[in-house]
Amino acid sequence: MNLHQLNVEARAGHVEELNLIAIEGGDYLLEARIQGHAHPLADGRGERLRVHSVEDARQLLNALPMLSMNLVHWSVQDEMCGMGSHPEEDLKVPISQRSAW
């Protein structure tokens, strides 16, 4: 899904939430949830759209209608030694789509 498609889906009221997913190296990926399915955002070359900060994401999404947006950090429990078998829980924190500045 590209930004234009996201805008169309958002204006139609189909987007349940936007997730800004933290990845290794300090970058973030964006995905839209529509009808319970994840739709990763792609750039002009068809590759996963990466942003470098929450503010970069906000600027990129500025023209879209207000949507529920979350900052997501995947669970690191599977990478930790000696953790045993704990339920894997991602950290998902609601954030504002518009800057608080």
C-alpha cells in the first residue's frame, strides 16, 4: 500500500489504526490495519517505507485524516537467554498523529 492508497482508505473510514513499528537501527516502518489485516506502507520503489523518527512519520502523514496511531516495539523476550516460556507481548503505545509541539 502506498501513501495515496492509504489516504483513500483513511478517507473512506476503512483504516482501523496506523502502527509505527520500531526496528533495529533506529528506523521505523509504517503499517495500516484494515479489516484486521496489516498492510505495510511502501515507498515509490515498492519497498517498505522507512522513517527515521516519530516526527518524520507525523510529517509524512500530515495530509491524512486523523487516525488511531500506535508506536510498537516488538517483544525482545525471544532474544533473551534464560527467560523461560513467557507469553510474548509487544509494547504498543498510543501516540498522537499530530505533533505535540
